[in-house]
Amino acid sequence: MSSIFESFLSTAEALEAFGERAFVAQMLRFESALATAQAECGLIPAAAAKVISACCNDTAGFDAAAIAHESGRAGSVAIPLVKALKQRVGERDASAVAFAHFGSTSQDVIDTASALASRPVLDAVLADLGISIEALLSLADRHGDAPMLARTLGQPGSVTSFGWKAAQWAAPLVHARAKLRASMRDALAVQLGGAVGTQAQMKGKGPEVVAAMARLLGLSAPAGPWHTQRDRWVGLACELALLTGSLGKIAKDLSLLSQWEVGEASEPSEEGRGGSSAMPHKRNPVAAMVALAAAQAAPQHLAVMLAAMPQEHERALGAWQAELAAWPRLLQAAHGSVRAMAQALPGLQVNTQRMRANLDRLRAELPAQAASEWFDPALADHAACLARAQVEALRQQMKDDI
């Protein structure tokens, strides 16, 4: 069960994906696909596969809370699930019990279910990421020529354009989208190795079964089991963490630009969003807050997954289990971050008059030579030209990635 604090830092769909009922349903999808694929390949009777699939499809017949509770004693959430599945199969056809979960192991069920549970959330991440990218590119188009202060080391520097700033925000998101898609194709894969990864009970038909399961589940078919080979899965986690850091950078800039003393940009306002219980004049940057919280938390979740990579021999003791707990938290933080920015960026309010006023005030306080050197209008024009070229290149990259 998610804590009360996770609900506003993530999204309902990301939190639900790894809830008890939803994850049990994904494990049952694995068991159904396993039986169906094995029947197709002639490993188990077709009649038994039909009974097993029918039981798996009746997800209401499984007590997800009890399965989760019993997992603490069993050492795996898959063990009480398989026990419950075999009990239900036996109630329909005792002869089919021996073929339920045939040739598989707990890690096969959980790793594949994790891929299944993650896919719709990752698809939502990509959709919200696309909204954020388009919003930033549109901002760069609309305000490309607007001059503003560039800041270095927390202090005003020279002059730049808001278009260049928005294009720079967009660039790592475009890169992240392409890398995330590629990583998803590799990492969202069927796991099926059996007890020690050799598919020993499959009579040489393991690859055929995996290919059939991949087709049934909409996952990729890896060249072999990846029980303790976590590089692709952790690689996907790395891409999520990088994305979360890039979103955090945008959020940090927006939080600074929205300070009352600066007033150059602000999140859109609406009823119930960003207000203060004590100070009615406040306009809190809620989306930036969520993205910054995610950027703080993501490295810790990723660190757990990276630290868990040196796993023992064919099956891990402790490391894999730690990774299992860290992955949903990372995914939930990432989607909370990108959803928050996707809600804020399309309606971002850009105050070009305030940008100009801040520039003029600083220029007036500088010696004439310094003001002429660092605030020459040609510098803002140059930044605007860079922005237009960057936006064009990013849009082309997006087309190429489709």
C-alpha cells in the first residue's frame, strides 16, 4: 500500500500498477501465457492449458491481500500465488494441477509481471514527455526573440533569449525520449529460465515457449534468461533516472524564475493549485516542487538497483529482492515528475516585460563599457538564432525517432 505522501508525488496509474491486486493480475497473465505457449509447443496437454488459463482469467477468485501477506513468510510473492492457482486448478481438473507453473520459477513470474506492470506506466511517461517537449518547443517559438538575463553561478551574467533557454530545456527531454524507447524495447522482456536458468524441463523447446509467450504478452523475446544478468533492466532504470534529473533541472530554473523578486515565469494557476493555507498572496510552484522531489529521490532508488547488480551465480539472495522494491519507487517518481511538468509547461506564463525590466535595471547600474559589452542587443539576437536552429534540429530528431 502506498503512503499518503506518495499520492501527490506520483500518479494514480503508476501507484496502482504495483498495487497488490494489479500485480497479482499480471502474475496470472504470465501463468496463463506460460500454459498456453507450452500447449502450443506440445509440452503440456491443451485441455490442461485451457483450465489453467480459465483460472488465471478469473482474477477475482484470488485474494491479493492474502497473497501479499503470505509472501513475507514464503520469501516470494509468487509462491503463495502459485499455491492458490494450483488449488483453483485442482478444483476444476485435478489432472491439470501438475501442468500449472510447469518448468517455471518464482523469479520468472515476478520479473515478467514487473515488465507487464511497467509497460503502461512507461507508455504514459512517454506520452507526458511528448506533451512537455511540444510545450517547450512552442514556448521557444513564441518567445524566441525575448531577451532575458542569463544567470551563471546564481548571479546575472550576460543577455540571452528565452527561446534559447526553452530550447535548452527541451533538448535533454528529446534525447531521453529516444533512449527510453530503445531501452524499453530491450528491457521489457519475458523471463523464463526455470530453477537455474537452463529451461531444464522444456525438452529443448524453451526458446519456442518464450517466443510464444512474448507474442501473447506483447513483450520482447530475449536470447536467453536474464535472472542475474540485470544490465538491460537496470539500464532502463538509468534512463528513467536521467530523465528525472533533466526534469528537475527545468523545475529548478522555473522555481527561480517564478520567485516574486524575479517574476519572469510562473506556472499556470487554477482553483486548488499552488495556494497557501496561511498566506493568500503566495503562488507556489507545485509542478516544480514535484519534479524537484523526484530528482532528489530518483538517485537513491537507482543506487539500490546499481548496488544490487553483483548477484550470486544463477539466482540472487537479497540483491534481486532489494531491486524489486526500488524499481516501482523509481518508476512512480519519474512519472510523477513528467506528469507534473506536462500539466504545467503548456500553460506556462512568460513575463517578457519583467525580463526586459530586470535587464534594464542591471544595465543601468553597470559602467557604460560593461553594459555595452555584455548587453549588446546583438547578443540576444544571436541567442534567438541559436534557439531557432536548435528547435528545428530537435523537431527533426523527433521525426527520425518515430
